Amino acid sequence: MSIYVGNLSYDVTQEDLEQTFAEYGTVSRVHMPTDRETGRFRGFAFVEMQAEAEENAAIEALDGAEWMGRDLKVNKAKPREDRGGGGGGGRRNGGGGGGRRY
């Protein structure tokens, strides 16, 4: 299982998260998603710990806590929802266009 950590400062590093969560147990992995276009950190992360009891302790201690100037949102990560097929570009039923017509 994984922990969702939201409302993070854009200055946070993977090492910052590893050190903070290591206070509650062994950190297996930290994933910090970035924006595809800009490569900029998106302000949330996922932390995996070795034992569920460790994850629960971290969630209990850190959810709502002020860290690096922000109030953290920490909870069990929800499984990713299937969003269906690839992008459609918004052209359904022959609509779209938007260019000038002469």
C-alpha cells in the first residue's frame, strides 16, 4: 500500500520526505510526480513503507501537521482510476474546427 502526501511545498525534496517518514518506519520508495509539460513538481507525493503499521503511524502523526510552511494532507493512497482510452481531442460527432471559414 502507498501513502498519499498532499499540499507539499514546491521546495520539498525526495530526501526531505524520506527523512520525515523514516521517523515512523522503513521507507521503501518515494515517488514525486512532475508535470509532463514543464517538468515541475506537482505538489504531492506517494510514500511506500515496509509495514502497514508504519504507514498508519505516519498517517496518524502527519495528517494535518504543519511542515515546511504547509498543512499536510496525508492518507492511504487510493488505487488509480482507469480513465478509459487515449485522448480524443474533443472532436466528437464531427464537431470542432474553430478556424475561419470563408
